[in-house]
Amino acid sequence: MTDKVQGQAIPDEEKRLERQLCFAVYATAHAFNRAYKPILDRIGLTYPQYLVMLVLWEKGCLPVKTIGEQLDLDSGTLSPLLKRLEQAGLIGRVRDPKDERQVIVSLTEKGSGMKCQVNTIMSAIGEATGCDMDEVASLRDRLQRLRANLTAE
């Protein structure tokens, strides 16, 4: 029996760790985290905190549940992250008066003021990747298609 992927035989060389797509994505994700760390350290954010701030800078006030859905994070991961952002004075959390079960997250003035950092962060990461905007867009689109394929039911 021949091993096949979408009708194509899988050569033994392609079965090596460094040839695995999953490992390339995994290693690249770690490299991104390492590249972001010194940049985000300067503004006092971790990478997951930065992602939350990006969502809030884009959308404004949002329920915790919506932020979790946008970032594909469960509440067990998101809640401590939000607590630290609140302690840093970057966000506020209040119960939704229309539905006490929901917690609404909003930016503080300090948190809103940090939005100007996005250009600096994106420029530094763009430089670190060695890709121009078109290459970044192409890579992002292909990764989003890949994710959609992997999560399709």
C-alpha cells in the first residue's frame, strides 16, 4: 500500500521533520513570538495582550465572548490576560446592564493612546520578516485559506 496525499505518492524524503508543513507553521509561530517580544516589551505588552489590543483598537467595546471568538481563545486563557490589561490601566471591564452574564471590555484613554504604536510594531516585524507588503498579504491570505480548510466541517 502506497502512502498518498490527495492522490499523490508521498516520497520518504517528505516524511522528515523539516519537510512537515505542521512543523514549519509551528516553528514559524515560535519565531514570530521571539521577534515580537523585544518590540512589545518596550510598550509593556505580551504577544497575546497585543492581539487583544488590536481587536479593541479595531472594534472598540466588545463582550469578552466576542474577543475570545475573534482570537480563538477560551475564557480560561482570556480572563487572566484581560485582568492584567486592566491592572495596567489599558482596558476597563463592566457587566452589560442588558445581560449581567456578559462582560464588556473597552479601552481606557491610556489604552486608546497606545494605538499609535501599531505602525512602529508592524514596521519592525515587516523588517524582521524580510517581506514587502505584497508578500505579507500573499502569505497571510494563503495561511487564512489553510486555516479555513483545516477548520471546515
